[in-house]
Amino acid sequence: MAAHRARESERIDAAFQDPFARPLLGEVDPTLARVLGGSDSAEWLYTARTVAFDRLIAREVRAGADLIVNLGAGLDARPYRLAFPSTLRWVDVDDPEVLDYKAGVLASAVPSCTVTFRPLDLANPDARRGAFRDLSRGAARALVVSEGLLIHLMAGDVRELADDLGAIPSFQRWVADVVSPPLLDALTEQSGELVRASGTPYLFAPHQGPNALERNGWRLLGVRSLIQTALKLERLPVALRIAGFLGEAEAPVHRPWAGACLLGKDPLEARVE
């Protein structure tokens, strides 16, 4: 994902700027060279997803989020490249080796808010629940971010994660991305070799779409179509432009579809367009 962000940032018409993406890449191996060379046909999705998540996160910070819990943070550098209030707490959660590497590369970078790293094996339920309780202390309105995470989990694991997040009162909002079965098949055909080599194959593409995340108090507040976002950014491949013009009338199960979903716990909250 850092390779995709680096490539997008270097375009003349870049949809966003991430000056930390290329330094975080380190030494470029042949796999990353292929991505940087533009041969990954799923590039449109990652650009659209980054833009959609940037906007949803900014919206929630403006609405009063005082804590961001970034699950499976990887090499994301949002608090370093985006302007947030200095009072905001941002916590990157990932495997210790990922966070150690990231901390080393970003040692001289100055974030716009308070950033801490929390090493955690998200596959360990007890450790996960304990970490969520610890992180929630002192927060009134936390936003959980899981960009590019759920697609690599089994459906049962996604349900358990949703339940664990829902059990924390101050975790009031959650931003996650979901794809349809047809798009998951397409992504597997296009980029499956890369993700399988990393040990994290594509798995989660619920037939019911974003509604699959409505558990333990979570309610779907809104969805940003990533196909529509890519279309507006002029990144959508020709083969998907018809789907982009169709809007959201058809159920995701019947056609390629991807969305950045905002979930919340307040039943009176207006839906987000």
C-alpha cells in the first residue's frame, strides 16, 4: 500500500500527497518495482480508498473524535501527512516488527497530533480485548480505523472483531472498507499473487455488503462508493466505468462494488452521504 501511495503522490494530478510513502518502502524489491511501475490494475481502488478514508477521518475529527485507533496500521502515515488538532490522540496498532520498523523510519518526522504505537497480535482475542480496554481509557469519542484489514479476515473473525469493538463504550465510530464477491474475485485475479505471498489472502466479501458489520450496537451511518470516488478522481479503469455510472441501485452481490463504510452507535445520528 505504501508503494501505491508513493506512486499516486508522484503524479502531476495526485489525489493526495504522502511524502513518507517512499521512505517507508526502504529497499525496493522486484514485487514493489512492479507496483511502482504501474502494472497493478487494482491501483484505482487503493487511491480511492485512501481519499475516502482521509475524508471520513477528517469528518470525524471535526465532529469531536478525540482518539483514533488505527488497526493493522502498517506503513500508514496519516498523522504525519495530514493536519489534525494537537489534542488528538492517534494510536497505530500492528505487529511489533512493523511498528519498530516504522518508528525507525519516521524518527525525525513530526506528527500533527500525539502518536503512539501499540504492538498487538489482533488474532489473539484476549490480547485484543485487553488492548481495546486500555486504549479507550480517557477517550470520550473514539474512531476505529481498519483500512484494508477486513478483506484479509474470515467472516467469523470479522464478526468477533465487530463484537469486541462494540463492547467498548467510547469506541463510538468505526470506518472500514468492504468489497463485493465479484470485486474480490477480480482483485484475486489481478493481485492475488502478491497478497498470497505475504500470507494474507483476500477472504472477506460479504453478500449482504456493509450490513454485515451491523453487530453489537454498530449501525451503518453511511457508505462512500470507492468506484464512484475513483470515477470522480479519473482513476477508474474503462472496464469498471459502466459500474461507476450505475450508482448504487444494484445490490453489491451482483456486480463489482467497494465502499468505505462509517458505522456508529448513536441511533439518532443522521446518515452520512
